Amino acid sequence: MGRFGALSVGFVIMLAIMGPPLFGAAAARIDLDAIGRSPSLMHWFGTDALGRDILLRVLVASRLSLLLSVAATVIGVVVGLGLGSARSLFGPIAGRIADAPIAISQAFPSLLLVLFFAAAFGVSTRGSVLAIGLAIAPFFARLAQTLTASVETMDYVAAARICGVGRFRVLTRHILPNVAEPLVLNIALTLGGVILSFAGLSFLGIGIQPPVYDWGALINDGLVEFYVNPMAAIGPGLVVCLAGVGFNFLGEALSRGKIAPGTFSARTAPHEQSLDDAHPLAIDTREAVLALRDLRVNYPGPGGAVTPVRGVSFAIEPGQAVGLIGESGSGKSQTALAIAQLIEAPARVTWETLEFDGTIVADMDEADRNRLLGTAMAMVFQNPMSSFNPARRLGLQIADGARRHQQLGRRAAVARAIERLGQVGIRDAEKRARDYPHQFSGGMRQRAMIAMGLMSAPRLIIADEPTTALDASTQIRVLDLLARVRAEQRTALLLISHDLAVVQRICDRLIVMYAGRIIEDLPVAMLPHGARHPYSRALLATVPTLDVDRGRPLATIDGWAPSPADSVPGCAFAPRCGHVLARCHAERPMLEMAAVDHRLACWNPQTETGALVDA
Ligand code: SF4
């Protein structure tokens, strides 16, 4: 299929190049002695009503047929990409506005659209090009929407945004290069259909007008004498089929051989309402790098709002390492994304207080906010492979933030990127900076991610499961690197993890989340004996130790956490709790100070010895 497609397309392109100069004059020559001849050795497809050789006219028509098809396809691709990328470029409202014409036009068969536009633009060559181009635009718009949506969720796009890279640059640098392959394959497929559409329009007499002619016009001419000389219509029809099928086969073969890879626009605002929680913070927020009070994240869902974060409050001091821990779905990653302003509309992110390095984030305009977050906050994502743009060299990606926020030139920014790569232990950093992400191992990519975060001496690093995808020894190296960076630069660290052992290794404080809320917050040093919430205790019990009895199954927590879509009246952990009281099902325990430096939300906390305290 691929070979046939490539040969056919190559043949048609060769005809388009060679046909007019070689046969143009002969094809135009009128021979009144040879009018309406049947196929012969002299005239393989016979002659037309003016004695012109039909085969030569077919060869000459190749160029115009192909050029017009390419022009219509280019129009369709450009208009389609523009509409399909409106959301990425201008935000969700523009995306919805652009979606309306796409959805409406997709409700009609494309042939009907072609005829409609052809009638609207008038019977002419230009009109038919525009008609076909606009008729295929909705297909490319939908394709662009789907492809960009799949890439937009990648961590490297989020990383570019947190660096303050503008929407247009994110689209052209980080999204389009990674959807180019399926786009090109679909262009090849579409081109075959466009050739057929042009032939169809000219055949109906509403395409190219005499004396200009393309394959469709020749079919139309040949139909008049079909019963005398069928080849007059079949001949150009065969070439149309060859070109159409050739482009389709080529596109199919390419798509089978190379499988397609696949705003801060969420409405964020301080609370307008008073709080139902007191939300005490364990530290003095005047010194905090990050002070967060009553953060909430809501997503609209078919059955009502889905609320993965339901009022989270904490603060982090300079140089402090805070571990945010909980099961999948507890809201820890959503909390981190909301702090980094990376949650997309239609989600709604609200807070009572969000201060970063003493600055109230809500008071800042978008440019200042991007600059602050791009220079003072670094984000290390879980999957280092998806955190980098696979189509760009690592050194350039790492240098991006410094070029944008510190106005460094390209050379200086790359030099700093190389220096940072060296600092995080990448050997031969100058050479490796020219590598692409796939040329780095998982651990090296994670270190490169940290190097990117260190480009501007950040005040806070948010690391979301930074070691989950790594083997044990690489995990330790990455954790030690984070600890070293924190110690050397007094950088605060918010470490999101489901692994208590990882948090215990490098954190000062531990915040335990369950069902979108903080249920316990205490210093890590207190953890072995001071954790009082039954869920924290249960998490502790699941951490295997070297002296664990290998003959017994590892401890687990029975049951499942409630869905973010569910609204539980009392304590969300009650169905799984071994210390539940009647009150737990009816009233939700508030997060309150249980002791100095210790916050707890439980009606029946456990004591240090494991015995229960009366609520
Ligand atoms: S409030 Fe009740 S159900 Fe919830 S963790 Fe505490 S004891 Fe268990």
C-alpha cells in the first residue's frame, strides 16, 4: 500500500512538473482533421471535439489539478488550525466561540458544504478553491482541538506555563511540534479527497471554467462523446483515481507505520463568603514563603460539582520541607496545581488567603503573577519524560525560564543551564545539554527537571511525586539532591507523595490529606508516636520495616476513599475507621490545634500509646 501510494503520488507530481512544458503546446494544437477520433496508437485516449489529443491534455491538466488541490488543502489546514487552537491561544471563552461554527458545519456532509460555498463564492477557479478549503476546515479544526487537548495536559506544557511562556509560544513551541506528525498524515489523506472534490466540482460545471481546464473539466468534456469514445471520460477519470487513491494509500501507510503520538484561565478568586472552618495555621505566616488559607477546587460534573480540594490551609517557612501525603484522590496533587496556578477552566479555584513570599497573589495582574511564579517557584513533576518537550533539546528548554524572566540572552541562559545541569550531577553537562529528553535516563531527566527549577534560585520547590517513577537507588539520589538544594539555598520544599517513608526521609513537617481535606498536620519528628488521627496511624502501619514478619501479608487500609463527587455529612474516613463513634457519621470534625505545632481533625483521636481518648 505504501509503495503503491508513494509511486502514484511521485508519478502525479512528476506529471505536474513535466506535463505543461513538455506537452503544453501539443495539447493546445487544434486539428480539424482529427475531430472526435477513437483511441488509437497515435491518440491513446482519442481526440476531443477540436481534434486535440485527450491524453496530452490530461497530462497538462495535472499541474493545475494538483496546485489547486494543494491550495485548497492549505486554506483548510490554516483556517482549521486557527479555529481549533483558539482555546489554547485565547482561552476557554474564545474556544467555545470557535467551537460553534465547527460543530454546526460538522453537522452537514462535506459535499453539501462544498456546493454551498461554491454557490456563495461564485463559479470561478478562486471560488472553488475557497469552497473546498473552507469545507475541509472544520475537519482540521476538530483534529487540532483533539490533538492539542491531548498534549496540553502534558507536564512540559504546564512547566512552560509556570515559566511564564506566553500562549502563542506555548502553542507553536510546545504543542504544535508534538502534533505535527498526525497532522501531516491527515493532510496527505485529505489531499486525495480534495483532488476528487475538485474533479467533482469541475465535472458539475461549477469549478474551473474554460479555457482553463483540469481533470474534472476533461471528464465533463469527455462525457458528451461517451458513447462514441468512452476513453474521453474514462482516461482523465483514471488519472483522478490514481492521484486520489495514491494520496490516500500514502497517508494510510504513513499512519500505520508511524502511530501518531499521541491558563491560568481557571477562574481563581479569593472567597466572597465567610468560612465554615477556623483554619488555624501552625506557623506565623508573616515569615512564610507560602501562606494558604481555605483553598478549594471545584470541577463541574454531569451529576453536580466534583470537589477534589475542600478547604486546605497551611503555610511553609523559608527552608522548610513539608510533605503532603495521602492516597490517590485525596486532593494533594490538585492542591499543588492550584498553588502553581495550573488548574484549567472550567474548574473553579477559590481561597481566602494565598500569599507567596509576602505578596498577595490575588492582587497581582497576570503578567506579574507569571513572573513571580516563574522565578520564585519551581515545579518538579512526577513523570520526567512527559515534563519535557520531546522535540526540543534539553539545554534550550532549561534555559527558557531564564531568558524570559531574567532577560538573559540565549547564550547566557544556555550557559547557566549547563552550569545548573552540572550542579545537579549531570556529567559532561555541556555535551548533554544538546541531548533530547529521550537520551537521558529517568533519574537524569528528574535531575534535569530540578536543574530547570533552580535556574532562578526559587524560594519554593513543589515536587509532585518526584521519585515515583524511579528505581530505589535513583530515588535516593534525587531525594538527597532536593535535600542538598534546600540546605544550600534555604529553598522551601513542598513534597507531594503517597510514600510516607520518602516524606520521613527529607521533610520537617507532615500534612496528611484525606478526601480533599487536611486531617492531621504535625512535625515529622513527632510522627512515630505523636500521630493521633486513625488514618495517619493506619498509613504509618502500612510502611514496611526490615523486621516485618515476611510470613504475614503487609498491612493495608480496608475500603476506599470517597469520590471527590460525593458529599459526606460527617467524617469522610468513618466507613473505614476502627475507632468510629456515632458522632463521626453526623458531624464533620474541624481541623483544630491539638497541641503546639500539631493540627488534627478527629472526634476520637488516638493517644501516643494507642489507647483511645474519649471524645
Ligand atoms: S472522626 Fe471518627 S471516624 Fe473520623 S477518624 Fe476520627 S474517630 Fe475515625
